[in-house]
Amino acid sequence: MSSRSIKDIVVFGESEGEVRHVRKGPDRWIAGELAITNTLQFASPDGAFTAGIWESTPGKFRAVYEEDEFYHMLYGQVVIADEDGNARTFHPGDTIVVPAGFTGTWEVVEPTKKFYAHYRPGSGPALATATPVTTEPAERTDADPSDPSDPSVQAG
């Protein structure tokens, strides 16, 4: 890896970035006008990691995540619902991760702006060198997190 300098650090808002006006296809558009602007601030050389600023006017669209998305909402309100209809509302200051494979809807209730970072699993060298993670089934399902004497409860 080549050495990087202070000039390579990206400060959101200091650079204009690559502005893209996004239009959801008819198969993903549900309601509203949805004027979406995505300002790309950074992309890794292999394209596996991107970060930027996303803004939208009110509307609703079908969301299909092929990448993991971290985001921090600056202003606005959105309701994200899964395919079963379970929904959560997010507001300014909320910071979340939507995992790759999530499918559902995004409803932009009021004009919204967020900082985001995307990572597309399976692309990029990090995956090739990562240590595999395995999850063992829990031995107990009756642990009481409020009971400090329960040996299966670990202090956080």
C-alpha cells in the first residue's frame, strides 16, 4: 500500500464531490416526487467502499441493499420498513447500519440529508484476508440479563 498524506483525508463539505441526481426506476418508485441527490465524497480504488452525502425530498421507494450502509442522519425523517411490514422511524442524530441483503421500503417523510458510507461485501481485498467468523448456537435461551448471579450473563 502506498503512503498517504494529510492531503488524502476527505472532509465532507470541503470538496464539491461528484454530484449524481438519482432517479429510481419504475419498479422501485412507490410514491412522491423524490428528488434524490447523492454527492460522492470518496471511493476506494477498487470501488468496494464509498462515502458521501445523500439528500432527498419526500416520497417512497423500494429499497434493495446489495451493500452494507452506515449512515448518520443530519436532518429530516425517514421510515424504513422490511418486507413483513415491520417499520422504524429515524430522525436527525440517528446513526444506523442497514446490512446487505435488506429489502423493504424507504419513506422520506420530510426533506432529509444524511452522511453515508457503503461497503459492498465480496468486493475488495479486505474480504480475502479477513478471518472467518463462526457463530456457535447458544447453549441456553433462558438467560436473565437482569440477574447478575446468572453465569451465562456477561458484564458489558
